[in-house]
Amino acid sequence: MAHPALMSVAASVAFAFGLVHLTTPSRADEPTLLRVNAFPQAKSLPLHAGIAKGIFERSGFKIELHLTDNSRNQREGLAAGKFDVVHSAVDNALAMVEVAKQDVVIVLGGDSGMNEFFVQSEVKSFADMRGRILVVDAPDTAYALQAKKILAVHGLKAGTDYTVKPVGAGVYRFKAMVESKENAAAILNLPFTVQAEQLGMKSLGRTTDLLGPYQAGGVFVMRGWAQAHEAVLERYVAAYIEALRWVRAPANRAESIALLVEKLQISTKEAERTYEVLVDPGFGFIPDAKFDLEGFRNALALRAEIEGGQPAAPERYIDLGYYERALARVGR
């Protein structure tokens, strides 16, 4: 019989390729169809809650939720017009601007990543990663850069002292570590950190403790789309803030945990622990998805250090006017 964790992984992988449709009742005004792309992970809980509880529907949206298998496909899909809105590490927006030369704008924050550097039980320290394999989403994306920086601090250089192996989103990184101990380490987030602990893997630390403040999860769109759909974008951001508030409200704990069990195909115990971390005021969701400018400057500096070049001014990549107007809609 397959190991329960692998069965959970398989279910998560299957879910990663799923498509969630919201069926809305008849209304006087036709709802706005919005194609939203995110990762099949715990941090997508506000999206699932917003759909399940009718928050997006009441704001006049029909959300078509696409769950991606990796950030490269996500970025390419946004650039090709397959998606309208992307929830992801904002470092992916930086890559779209600087590498792919796409005119992308970040409009909303979310979290610091809730990431931890996980290793197999036999790896005793960062220095012990010498000669081993680090699994990542894609080599040039946010959490791969975090891992490279952490290992560089401990005297290890990618490609020389250890091997970087791209495997995709968090579910695939966890799956790779479960299936082979040769895959020695990865940056993991929820719920995979919880599951990794149960299998005897260990965390060498939270990335925010190791690297300082970091603006990770956020929302970005093509700038031209944002300018052409200003009111729609503001309305969406406002609805997302409402969904996030619903998730963080203690009264909705049980329903939130039930959604995690359903959407991620994890146990109730795993979902309970995952929810605790999601709402941890010092590590989980940032209230109202406020953008962390200090953390973003650190993200810019990290990308410049690892990928080369000088960090640009934050204003090159962000427009928080949509967020401020959305916040005015829902009340501070």
C-alpha cells in the first residue's frame, strides 16, 4: 500500500491540474469572468474560501481558478493572456519584467512566504549540503534564490558545491524528497512543512529568520490589463481582502480547516496545524494582504545579488493605488 503521505501528495498533484468553477445564480447583471492562477498550496485558502462562501460572487465575479504546476508555466500563461490575475511569489513578477521583458505590475501583497529550509534527516547542517541535491521550482525564481543565498552564507556555491534540480511547485518538491533521499533539501511551505515533519524530515530554519523580512506572496497582472480594467481590479482586490479577513477570523476556523482538508486532501490533524501557521501573526498571512516595502527591497537586493546587476527602485514594479482604493471600499 502506498505511504499515506505519498497518497496525499498524489491527491495534491491531481488537484494541481484541476479547474474550479463557480456557478452563480441568475442575477440582473452578468458576473465578470476572471481567470485567476495560483499554486495548489495552503496559501490559496482565501481564494477557495472566497469562492465557497460567495464572497467573489457577491462582488460580481465568476472566478475561474487555475492551479499551476510550476512558476514558469504560470508566468508564460499570464504573458500569453491565458490568465488575468496571478497569485504567486512576487519575485516571479520581477523575472517577467527583467528577464522576459514583460510589462507586469504588482498590485497586492500577502505574506512573507511561510517558507522553511527542509532537509532529509541525515543532513545535519547547511554545510552538510555539500555534494547533495537541492530541489527547486525553477532555478531563477524566488525560493530558489532564497535557498542559494542561505547556502552561499555557509560557503556553498550552486553548481559547484551542490546540484540544483528543478522539479516544480511545492507539492513536487515535497514529493521529490519523499520519493528519494538523494533529493536532500528544498524550500517548503504549507502544508508540506507539516507533512515533512511527520515523515522525519527537519527544518533548518524559517527563511525570514535566516534572511530577514521578505515580500513573497502577492498579486500581479499585466500592466495594460490593469489599466484597461481598473474598476474590475479594484473590485477583485477588495473581494480578496474580504476573503482573507474571513479566513483569519477565529469564528471561521472550523470551516477553514474543512476547506484545507477538502482542497489539499490532507488529514484533519495536518489541516489544523496548517491553519495555525497560516494565521500566526508573526509568520502567516499579513492582515489585509498589506505590501511589505522593506521586505520587497530585500527581495530586490537578493535577486540582484544572486542573478547579477543592481536592484532597481521598488516603484518600477509596483502600483499600490489599486490596493488603497480597494481598501477604501471594504473599510480599514
